[in-house]
Amino acid sequence: MTRPEWITALAALLLAGSAPACAQTLERRVAQAGDRPVEFHFAARAGVCGDGRSYFRADDDGWYGTFSSDGWRAQPCERGPVRVVIVRAGREVVKVETYAGPLQRDPGAAQDLGAVGAREAAMYLLSVAASAEGRPARDALTPAMLAESTAVTPLLLAIAKDQGRGRDLRKSAISWLARRRAEPGGVGAAGIARALDQIVRDRSENESVRQTAMIRPAASGTAASMAVTQSVTATGLPPRLRTRGPSGALRLARIMVVATSAWPSSSCTVRVS
């Protein structure tokens, strides 16, 4: 079984029982639309809001979308479902667009599949992230993270550990793992910390992925996740950090300070998609 096949199979197992047996899977419904764009919507987790068209907020720790030059938002941030638009070329997903808030539709622009279960939507989107390439894979992660009452860390962890996936996708998965470490029914903070510690210690890993695996948990501030950084010795650090004397320690300290200041907090951070 190839890498995309086993991750998709895992998604299918996690999805089992989340929808009536007689219902078509979301993946099949999307595929039946051919090259025509499709859209669907599902319930959002607490803390998600948006204007339904140009921007949305996720968990009070980040803003996504487009804004005016001074950061001003023309419409209020309202609670509402997550709406996803999928664009395909043949069998490949080539674009994933995410919206949240009041439903805003452009008649005729995409085939509307209507409301779907949040768990079913999240598992489908994570399977897209696990099998697509480049930006579509990364963009599929975000709406999956916004789904109501869905444990996403098992598949996130599989993506983060998969050395066959793109560097940016894996780093994004690691970042979301830190943010979803306390989800009910998930891997748990201690399990995530152990997995990321293994990534940090693996010298065959991409250096920037190792740095992300070390920095993100430390920035999250929990005892379990701080253990990732505390357990890594100087010989386990990436080469550019593995220098002798105070200069090496200072370089690591600077990286940790920058990462912590950049990590989402209760303040609003504007992110342009």
C-alpha cells in the first residue's frame, strides 16, 4: 500500500460510523462532480467566526483572509458554519478555499453539496492534505482544524511524521498539533510531545522540520510539550545550532524568543492567504 493509500485508509477507518451507511461518502460526491468546483459546509468549533466571504478567525489566535491596508474589516466577525470550495483537475485537487460565518454563495459558481457532518468533512479534508501536493495540501488542513467536535490529532501526527510529504505541509501539521494538543479523544499532549521529540532527535530529518518540532511545543507552554525542548541535548540539535560555547546557547535562545513572540496568542494576528 502506498503512502497516500494508507493515510486515506486511516481516514476512512476514523470516519466509519460518522454518517448513515446508505449515504455516499463526501469523497465520492466530490469526485462525481468531475472538474466542476464543489462546495459544502459544516458546523464550526467554538471560537470560529468570519464574514462568510473574505476573512475568518480561528480559535481567537489568528485571522485569515484579506483585509484593507490598515487591517480594517468591513463586516463583523459572526458565528456560522465553515464553507469549503474544492476545485479539481481530473482526479487531483488543485485548490481549496475556506470561508466561515454567514453562508455566502455565488449562484452557479460551484455545485453545492449542502451541509455535511463536521467529522466527515474533517476526515475528507485531512485525506486531501495527506495525498495532494503543494499549496492545496496545506490549504486543506485549515478547514479540517475548524470542524466542530472532531479529533484531528491522529491524522495530523501521521502527516507530521511522514518524510515523504512536503516540508511546509509537515511544519503546518506540527503547528496545528501544538494548537490541538488538548482536544478530547486525540493523541494527547504527552503523546504529541513524545512524537515531536522523536522528530527532533532524528538526524535524517529535514532541519527546518526539526526546528519547528522543537520550537512550537516549547511556545505552547505546557509541561508535556516543554519536555520536547528540555530533553534534546546539544548533540541532537540541527547543525547550525550545534556550536560550542555561549554563542551556540545564545543563538538557540534568540530563536526560541522569536518563535515564542510569533506564536499565536490571545491577541489578533493578521494572516493573508
